[in-house]
Amino acid sequence: MPQEELQELQLERLKSLLIRVYNNIDFYRDQFDAANFDPYSVESLDDLAKAPFTVKQDLRDNYPFGMFAVPKDDVVRVHASSGTTGKATVVGYTKHDIEVWGECIARDIVSCGGSSQSVFQIAYGYGLFTGGLGAHVGGETLGCMVIPMSSGNSKRQIQLMQDFETDILACTPSYAMLLADTAIEMGLNPAKDFKLSAAILGAEPCSESMRKEIERKLGVTVVDIYGLSEVMGPGVACECSYQTGLHVAEDHFIIEIVDPKTLLPVPDGEWGEVVFTTLSKDCSPLIRYRTRDISRIVPGTCECGRTMRRMDRISGRTDDMLIIRGVNVFPSQIEEVITGFSEVAPWYQIVVTKQGPMDYVELKIEVVPDFDFDEIRKIENLQNRIAAELKSNLQIAVKVRIVEPKSIERSEGKAKRVIDLRKAGASND
Amino acid sequence: MIDQMTVFLENEKGRLGSLCRTLGDAGVNMHALMIADTTDFGVVRIICDAPTKATRLLRDLGYQASTTKVAAIEAPNRPGGMADVLTCLADADANIEYAYCFGSPSHDTAIVILKIHDGDNLVDALAAQGLKALQPEDIYSPDEL
């Protein structure tokens, strides 16, 4: 669909959306009135910038069903965030919402080479988390043979991957890496022994070098899928096989990039916080939802021919950004540095503490099994080279500590990469 | 040249003890053990009768373990015995990474373990001076050979 036609469709859907949320959700009626925003006055897509933002706390404040725009009778499913840092955020889906979700993910499976003939293994967790069931409905919508594995039980995953000849895998990047390593430990060569052609990975950050390593080990094309439970779940945006940015499902979502401080929109190509408005959701629509994710619009059009604009891969989050001695640091930047060292295994953990008034950062890493550590100076040399690389790339001093194999926790869901002990007793979730 | 097993251990209470217990339970007999320690970790170097088997076992159990070739030289158990070995190596222009010894007061000889670059040639130089280098069959158990 050409961009002009797409924008017409967006405007038409946006107009009815704004009126619908104003009339059906008390929270939005109050918000719009307080901001002097008249939902009936919208004439162009630019007018959306006059509407107030929605933040995660708003969803918590209206727990559990205050943000639903339809009666509970029409709701066929709910998903919710884990709620470890406060009340859970609850999102409801009507039958139509699930259909739209399935359609979004079905497109994503096709864009990485899948079809109704694909064997689609889902190793995202099933449950309140949107990953498993979201991918599931996408696979069924397309007509794939879906293997609903959920996460965990890695040896069985690998067994079925071989026996059922899985061609597309969906899970988190860290779990894909764990599956690859487990298969290799079992004496297999996944790149040769498996029929896998693509992996749709999401729900946590994955550096370009980690992606390359997963691609090499599994012999697949890795595409990055993006979504968040509040907005829908995975499938809001996804890469095509060109891997040059994630095509946003713009017929169902409006993406804006804003400066996280001024909250003003930034031009295409500039980095900022990603903001979404859901155009098609019946049950839990959102107006200008601040995701806290940092990205940008990739300028130009994609070689694949799709007209939907691309957002870049998430470079960090406004809230998992670490401020270390005044320097802004994203865990993804640290990951980028260490994956450049072939001696280092792809598992790491960053521990931030206070030493007196100063922030102190320790980076725990594991070395690969054949690293020659017999001479202390080789270990020290590696530590020093990594520390120097971090210093020159990030301007922070990091104590690099090599730990024993498997002492850094492997994850079957989202990896716990950062432990911030500066706030008494607190740690990131 | 013989195989020395090297194990990376974090400085944690009981870690060395459980390593030794594991080896003992597997029937591995150690002849010598030496730790190079730093603030955060230790590198444990072990001469034993089954280095390959022991390394495989430890790796399976999640240890960072590997084998390294070292020279094991017999030195006379008398004042100046070790010095003679080292003089010989210095004359041969050897570069020693590290060394440690083991022996017993009741024996006529002690064993000097040396990590040296280009060790094979140096062992020949030592032999020319009448110093004997231990071979795998001198210390490995029959299964290991």
C-alpha cells in the first residue's frame, strides 16, 4: 500500500479511535478535557501531537479493567505484565483484536521466508506473557504447523526441532543462544543437522554481534520482532529478511519518535523515545503511549518493497539506562564490546555498586572452554584489553572479572544482565 | 613433556576442597598441586596420573579445566640440585613461565616442573647434561596411556 493511501487509512482510523476512547474510557475523557484536546477537531495526522501522552503508571492506576473500551462480555482474553515492580498492567483482547494480532505476526513470519508450509516452533513462554500466545495465533493464522513448546526443557526442544524438522523458531535471543549451545553440547551441529531457516527473536535486546553468533551457530536468518504487551505484544514491528530495520504495522499503529526530555517529535532519522497509538484495538486502545524504548525512524524505503516505515532496532530504554559517574550507559553498549572478543562466552552480568561516594562497575564474564588460562598473565591481559575497550568506547572504568563457567545464570526468558545495588536492596527486574 | 591439568577457580570457600574430593572420588591420584593466586581467582596446576580423564571429568562438571604441556625434570635431592637445572636452562637461553617442585626427603631425587616455551628442544639440551625428563609412562596410570 503506498504511503499516501496508508496515511488516509490511518487518519480515518485515528479519528474514530479518538472519539471512541473519549466516550468509552473515563481516563481518556478526563485526560483530553484536562489538556483541552477536542477529539472531534482532528483534521490531520499532525493533530495527534496535540493529544496528551499515556504512560505505564496510567495503566496501573486503572488496574484491572479501567482502560477497557468494551464491556467485559466482549473480551476473549487478557494478558498482563509480570508486575514485579508494582501492580500488573492488564491488557484485554476482543475476538477482533486477536485476529488483528494474528494477521500482524503472520505477515512477520512471511517476511522472514515462512509460509503455510512452515513448521513453527514457539519457545516463548506461554501464559500471561504475550510472547508465546502471540506468536501462536500468528502461526495459526498463516496456517503453519505450530509446535507450542513454551520456554524451558531445552533438550526436548532440540529433540523435537530435529524430529519435526522445524524451520522457524520463535523465542528470546538469549534462549536461542542457550538452545544452540545445548545442541552443540549434545554433540549436534545445529547449522547442519537442523532444518531451521529463520529465527524470529524478540522481547529483549540483542546486539548485532550476538545476532551474528546465533545465526552462525543455528544456521539461520535472525529477524528482530518488536512489541510490548501494553500495545499488543510481539508483531507491532518486525524486520524482513533484509534486516535493515523493523517494518511497523502502520495500518494498525502510529509510531512517533519524541525527545524524551521535551517530548516534542524529532525528525526522521533522529533517535528518541518510541511512542505508539493503537489504531485498530477494540478493548485496550492507547493514545500516544510512551514505551521508554529508544529508537529512530530509518529514513528511505526498504529494498524488500514494503512501504511500511521502519524503526531501528531498540538501542536501549530510557529507564534501563545506567548513569555511571554521570555517564549514560546502556547495557547493549557493553554487550557490543564484549561480543567483539572471541575468548569471551556470550553470557555476562553487570553489577553496579557504590564504593564510598563513587559508582563501581564490575563486569562478570565467562571465557570459552578452550581459552588458554594456564598463565595468569593471559587472563590479566584479556581483562585489561576488555577494560581498555570499554573505557575507550564508553568512557567508564569497569572492573572485568572472569568467573567460572555457568556461574552466570542462563535464562529461559528475559536475561538478567544488570544488577544495580546502588539503591539499598534494589535490583532491576 | 607431560600433561599438567590446569583448573580455574574463583576464590570461594570450599572450592579447592570440593575439586580435590571430586578428583579423589574419581580415583585420580595427584602427585603435585600448586596454586597461582590473585585477588579474585586462583589457577590450580595439578600433576596427576590421569590428566586427560580428569580434565574431561571436570569439564563435564562445569569446571574451567584444560591440559598444558610442561617439562618434568628429575633433579638431585641435594643443595644446588635445582640451581643446576636452572643453570642448564639459562645456558640454553630458555624462557621460563613458571616453575614448581615436588619431592620427598626420603627420595634421592625431586621433580622440577617447568613451563617453558619451546620445551621440546630444551628437554634434549637437558638430557645432554645428564638430566632426565620424565615421560608420560613414568607417572600416568596404565589406563591413561
